[in-house]
Amino acid sequence: MRKISLILWFSCILTSCAFKNMIYQHLDTVVMYQIDSYLDLRSDQEKAIEGPVQETVEWIKKEKLKEVVALVDKLAEAAGKRAIDATLIDEVFQRFGLWRAELTAKLAKPAAKLVQSLDERQIGYLEKKLRKSNRKLEDLLGEKPADFQEELDDYSDDQMKRFKSWYGRFSPEQKAIYIQSIRPDRARIEQQLAIRKDSQDAWLKIIRERNEEKTLKVIESWGKSDPGEGLNAKQQQFRTESRQQWRDFWIALHKNLSEEQWKQLQKKLEETSQDLTGILRKQAA
């Protein structure tokens, strides 16, 4: 559900204009493809979940896209004033949390029914996909001690490249902010991998128990700011710490942007607002 949330919201914000229009027009198909890629759905399962997905996509288009535009406009205005501060960053986190909660509420029941309909072959297929998602961390931890730091630096650079189109190239000082905030050292990555595996094991166990009420509670918890269902104390602590680390990174980064980076960010936000506004106008026509 969290992955689907990211697809739905970030497809509205982070892609180029032409590609964004194409994705937006076929958003339900994109979501169905992602679900199928993890569950290898049967035709009857596709029919059962397709309706709720289409309804949710229409809800986003009719009721939520204007909120996305308003938030992007607020960020663009703040970038123009060189004033994206902790208060605004907290508002962005809060807004995305609210959208995730609303989206989860829309899809939780049909998602739980879908999960309950999975056969053992499909559960095994999901398990393989989840284990494969651990591979990058496993490969990184498998490096020899002498090579680990170099590979870790490459890993951190790859993580930061996601933001290049918005901010341009990060300076050494800004890379240091990332390292200090996120702390991607061996111990933290080992902890991250262990938490991922524990969460995957817990979820697969719940699926195999065939308890629809428990499955629904777990899915509903994914929309909460501090979900407890399905998480042990270590998992909850890690998630809370990670959220705080990313908050610290964004606050510190925006205190250290160059004038060129502010200009690029402002331009990118304004272009995104124009793109989304154009989509809204076409939708209203």
C-alpha cells in the first residue's frame, strides 16, 4: 500500500510534462501493473481489485489534485523567498501523511480481500519479490571491509541523485549533511536490512494465517503516522528514527542551498505547478 501511495502521489508531481500527462491519463493501469508485478494476479482477482483502483484514481483526480497544486505553489513561493524552513517541511510531511491515510482508507478493505484470495503459489511469488528487494543492501553488506566505504559512498551518491533534477549537483558540504543526517554506515544498514526482513516475515505470516480481520487491521495501520499493528518495538523505533533523520536532512539542506540551487528549485516547482494546472484545466473542459 505504501508503494502504491508513492506511485499515485509522485506520478502527479515528479515527472516531466509529457510523461506526466501520459501517466496521469492511465494512472489506474500503472497501479494495476504494479499490483500484478508483486502478486501475479488471476483474471478474477484483477476484476475484483480493478474497480476500487479506478474509483480511487478518479477520487484523486477530482478531489485531491487541487490540493497537490496548492502545496506545490506554496513551496514555489517559499523557494522564491529562499524560505523553505522547518515549519513548511513539517507541513509537507503532515500533508503527505494525511493523503496516505485517506488513500489507505479508500483501498484497505478491497486490498484485504485481495490478499485473502491469494493462493500459495502467489504468496510464494510475493515472497520472492520481497526478498529480491533486499538484494542491494545484501550486496553492499557483502563487500569486503576494505571496499565497503567506497561502495557505501557510491550507494549514498545514488540515493542523492534522485534529487538532482530539483537541486542540481550537491556540494561536498551538502553530501556531508546527508551523511550526518541519514547515517548510512554499516551498523545502520545492517539494522535496516534486519528490520526489512522482520517486516516481510511478519506480513507473509499474516497472509498465510488467512485471518481477514487481522489482515485488514495491518493494512489500515499503514495509513497511520505511528502504525503499531504488525510492528514490533524495534521496527517502530527504526521507522520513527528514519522519519526524524529525513526531516533533519531536509531542514539542514535548505539552510545550505546556493543561490543557483534555489533558482533551480523554484523553477522546477513553478513548472510542476503549471503542468498540473494544465491537467486540471483539461479535466474541467
